[in-house]
Amino acid sequence: MPNREKLKNLTQACLAEFIGTALFLFLGIGALCASFLAGVQLSHWEVALIWGLAVTIAIYLTSGTSGAHLNPAVTIALFTFGGFQRHKVLPYIASQLLGALFGAAIVYAIYQGLFLEWELQNGVVRSNPEAMASAALFGTFPHKSLSVSGAFIVEFLITCILMGMILAITDERNGAAKGALAPLLIGVVVAVIGAATGPLTGFAMNPARDFGPKLFMALNGWGAQVFYDGAGSLYLWVPIVAPIAGALTGALLYRFMRGQVRVGASAAEIVAGKTA
């Protein structure tokens, strides 16, 4: 019976991760499609704010069931530094990836007619480079003046900030309790980061947020070009590796700042949470 109860709880948590990830991607990508395909006038700040609010809504929906990771980088960082259980890591990540894929698919399903109309009006063949203008609605790509290594640094830094702030906001020992405001504050962090750095890399900060929609695009006509940047360099790995490295660094720095890791501690002591 205890094992069945654990399996039931894990299944519910994974469903929450799937739904939450799908929801915030549906809302965020949907706003971009509304702007690009339907002529809705959205400023850069408004787009960043919508993504932040989408994350907030998804956290409010799922935090009580799964903890609202909604991001493989967050799951890995919490497993490494936050005591998250090992057996939940891969199911959570799989649920997040599938949720991101599903969220992108739902957006495309409701905007499909507008996609086809845009391609017809502009003479765009989806498998050709010109279609990357619509691909950018789903995945994240670097600014044309930014190298792959430069994009890696940006994604690393902003995910480091995001993870540190997630821990700061949810740490009951860090000032006044944030309580019900925590999801909103995390959404504000996402929005501010997006406003500051969005034009550089699209502020992925989440391997599922980027890979799920790109996989959907690759399977639905855009092809393998979505895995590369505008200069022909493989870019798929950047929004995967950089956020994971950034989240791990952000979690470690926050714990060090809070005195939860002593100077000169071994790797085993850091992971185990030994303090000074």
C-alpha cells in the first residue's frame, strides 16, 4: 500500500508538471502568435510581462501538487542542492518536456489557419530559411550579432539569477514569509529578466521551454533548421546546457551566501548540505 500511494502521488505530481509547463507555454507562445500573425500590437515589455504572468499562473495551479518546478534546470538544481528525491527527477523532466511539446502543439492547432495564410501571402515554404521568422514564435534563437558562446553566457547568467531568486523567494528563513505572493514574485523576476535580455536570446532559462516547441516544429514542416542559429551553427544545446549550468550555479551561490555551505567544503559536503 505505501508503494502504491507513492506511485499515485508521483503520478499526480508528474501530471501537474505536464499541465503547468503546457499552460505557461501555451500562454506565452500564444501571445507571440497573436502579435506576429494576428497583428496585435505588443511591445517588448508587454511580451516579457505576459511570459512572467504565464509562469505565475502555472505556479499557482501546480505548486500544491508538484512544487511547480516546470523546468528541468530547476528540478536538477533542487535535486543537487535542495533535497529533491532522486527517483522523481527523470519523471519530472519527462513530464516537463512532454508538457512543453503539448503546449506548442495546442497553440499551433488554434493558429494553424493563420500560419498557412501567412505562408501563402508571403510565399514562404516552411522548410526554407524564410520560415524561421515563424519558427521564432515557438523556440528561442540568439540575436544575429551574438555568437553561440555569447548566447551561452547570457543564458547561463540569467538562469543563475532566476534560480537564486527562486530560492530566495521560497526560503522561509530569508526575511518575511512570501507565502501566496511567491508565485507572483517569481513571475516578476521572469518578466524583468525577459525585459532586460529578451532580444539577446529569447530568455529561455528552461530546457523544456525551448526543446519541446523546437521538436514540435521539426516534426511539423520546419525541419532540422530550427536546431541551428542564423549563421548555421548548432544552437540546440545552448538552451539546454546553459540553463542547467546556470541553475546549479545559482543554487550553490545562494546556499553559500546564506551560510549553508562553508568555504573549502568538499563536493560531498556541499551536496549533503553541510554548513560552516
